[in-house]
Amino acid sequence: MVKIVKHDYQSIDEVTDMWNILTKDQLDYLKANYEVQNYKKNEVIYCEGDTPTHVLCVVKGKVKIYRTGVGGRSQIVRMVKPFEMLAYRAMFAGENFVTSACAFEPSVIYAIPREVIYNLVSKNRDLSWYFIKQLSVDLGIADKRAVSLTQKHIRGRLAESLVFLLDNYGVEADGATISIYLSREDLANLSNMTTSNAIRTLSTFVQEKIIAMDGRKIKVIDEETLRRISKLG
């Protein structure tokens, strides 16, 4: 069950600079009309087929967006990190969700009601352009990903996923360990392959000294080679 509680986190206008384009009155209106939602690890945020009621901004934690395919197998569409938004595509399209989302780890989300977003967009052209740009970027990423997941070999797909995680989440203090820990199943779902293929390919990367592994932790030893495999597919 989602809990809406008082919080000690930053105000919504401090977690993303998109609100800088609002007037003071619009910003006050926004700050008076958002909710704070707390999710446990693996707790569902919304399901495929649900009707969108809010635009969501991740404040703490990580969220995975996925779609269930043939035979019940999941495909991770993207990962959302703090200060990124989700759930706006379906809302603007006037559609139900075609994906599901769940908290990859304990997460805090700011939820902005659909009516509030519609009101702000109708009165602020710059905010409209912001969402148009964001949707366009998302479409470009989706187009590139569709080609990669269908045309690249298994090694290329897995390498691309590791590079994606490296670029989006960075590394720990050692300068090499990717700062997000995915299960083998999640990594396989992100790479459009079976879990067994993901395990075998990871083992091959370890043998080739491209990466090292400690449980769910993945340390990138040879980033240049990893990026080359991702690029060549």
C-alpha cells in the first residue's frame, strides 16, 4: 500500500530544474498540490492497463519500467533514477499504461495530479515545450533501443546494458563498480535475453577480464573493450 506522509526531503522545485520555467504563482500552485509516495523494494507503482492519474518524479531510489510479453516474460524498458520523471507519456496520449513500474529499491516519489499538470501546461508554453522535448528524446532512445535489441548479438546486447548502467548510474568509490546491483534475471530482461544466456555471457566477460563480479556487484575492468563490444554488437 502506498503511504502518503510528511517528509524531510527537498521541495519539489528543488529536485528538478524544469520548474524554473514556472512563474511564482504557478510554482506555489504546484507546491500546494503534490503528494509524497513511499514504496518498498519491488512494490508496484502502476500496472499495465491502469489509467494514469499523476506524473511521477523519483526523488530517492530507482524505478524499473517493464512490459510483460509472450509467456509472461518481462522486458525492462528503462530504469528511472532520482530527479527523473515517468508516467507522463500515457497521460498526454490519453491512454492507459502500456507498461508497468515498480520500485527497484526503497523509493520516494513526488506525484503531481494530472489536472495540475494540464493546468500548468495550458498556461505555460515553455513547460509544454519541455514535455515535447522530453517525449522526443524518449522516442529517439526507444528507436535506438529497438534496433539494438533485435539486431545485436547476445554479447552486444549485454555489453550495451552494462554501458547503459555505467553511464546512467556511475561507479562507486573504487572507480569501477557500477552503482546499481541488478539480479541476473533483471539484467537479462534489460538485455532481451534469457537468464541462462545472461549468466553465460557474464561468465565469458569475466573470463576475458572485461568485468569482475561479486554477487550482484559488477566491476568494469576493461571499459574500452566493453564499449567496443556494445558498439559493434
